[in-house]
Amino acid sequence: MYDKSSNTRAAVSSNTTKCASCGNEKIITDTESGEIICNNCGQVISDKLIDIGQEWRTFARHESEGSTRIGLPQSLARHDMGLSTIIGRTDKDASGNRLDPAMRVRMNRLATWDFRSQLHTPRDRSLNQAFFQLDVLKDKLGLSDGIIEKTAYIYRKAQSRKLTRGRTVSGVLGAAIYIACREMGAHRTLDDIATACNIKRKELSKDFRVLHTRLDLKIPPTDPMKCIAKVANKVKLSDKTKRKAAEIMSSVMREGISAGKDPMGLAASVLYLSSIKNRDTVTQSDIAEAAGVTEVTVRTRAKELRKKNLI
């Protein structure tokens, strides 16, 4: 039976088709399910409706922005922005029949030269190498599609300003990822990105400063609240300690004490003081190791907070 209260797109039409059950001539054509349904009794007259609409697909945010018949959606994270076509490596034709050996060798050779023809400039080869690494780092760091697109935009901008010359692809790409994460509000530290990119933190910091100054980027500061959750989960602190640490951090940010200080070190000291308050058994070395800072930093920041009477 057909549910008349459903929100599927349907059209009521009157033609020569009649319902075999009640003889009603008013039928409903459901383009979503491809069925022809009686408007009176709800019987499905036919379920083999032919779709006569457009066959193209749209990858735009809104259907009115544009339509395309073939191909992948456009993306900045591809060296050709997804605008070129490729010859697939398959051993079957359009009918599903297997290709003979001579034709298979010919198609593989055509696919190889098609791939080489798309990377005929050093710029294309550099972008292809960078975005291949970016696809690997996406899984390692758990990055969203929005961050990937932002990273690709920053890397392309750096390459157009010739900032990639004399620098490694991993270093510039890691710096672009860090900037994109900061702008999109995703918490990834320099140490996390340096470890994933297999480069030294010093090199990553240097490339980050170059991109920051030469591209004139406005990067928002890191939110220390997100650092609290990250460090607390590593040392497995209780929820009560996390809530207390969040209250202390709110007071610290309200007083302006967090300005100019490492957010991970500040979060570690706040968690340490909160654990003492709630009598959680955690040492300075454990918190410092989880935050990636030294024990001296934890003690120094904790001493400053005690002097401000924020505990």
C-alpha cells in the first residue's frame, strides 16, 4: 500500500491508465521509487517507470551551480585539480569481455604515456609528490576533507610565491597542515605533525615561520581548552579532574595569563594542580610526557598560577 502522507516527490496525473483493482483513473507517478500508484486504493500498478530526466550528476554544493556528465569532483588536493581524465588499467572492454593479450599490452602502454603526459612540467611533478604525501598524512593525522583542501590551497600559494625552493616537500607540506589545522580549529601540535611527516621539529618550525610571515597569514591562537582534553585522555584522569582543570583554565584565560605561553605546558600545569586538588595519583613526569614538555615547565607554570591565587 502507498502512504499518502510520505514526502517523496510525486505527481498526480490523469491518463488512460486505470487501476485494475478499483478502476480509478487518477494515478500517482513516484519518480523517487519509479512506481505508478493508484491515488484511491494505493495499489502499485507498475514498478518499472522509465526515468526520462537528465543523466548528468552534480558535485557542486547546490545543483544550480553546475552539472557534469563524467569525472571526479574538483579538488585542490590534486595536481590537476581533478580536471583531467585518465586511461584506466583494466583487462576488460565496455561489454565485459576480456581483452586479447596484444590489445591489453597496447592499452597498458597508452595508460603509461597518458600518466606521463600529465606530469610534463616540474611544477606538476612537485604537486603530484606533495599531494600524494598529503593523502597519506590525512589518514595518519585523522584530518577532515576541509583541512585537506585548506592545506592544498596554502601549499599552492607557497609554491606560486616560490617559497618551496630550497626546502623539502615534507617540511612545507607539514607547515601548511599546521596552519590549516590552526585556522580550522583542529588541535594538532608541531610534534604530532613532525612525527607523521618524519622530519625534525626544528625544520617544521622554520618552514612554519616562513609561510606565516611571507604569506601574511592571520592565524588564530591555539585553544588551551582542547589541550586539556588531549593531555587528560593520555594520562587517564577522571572526569572530575577534567572539569576542575577546565574551570581553572577559564580563570587563567579571563585574567590574560595564557597570552604568550605554550598551551600544552599551561594545560599540563593546570591538570597537575587539578589532580592534586582532587587527589588523583598522577606524577609530574607522566603529565609532562603526555603534554610533550619538561617537568620544569610544569612546575614553573604551576608556581605562577599559585601566585595569582587561581587555585
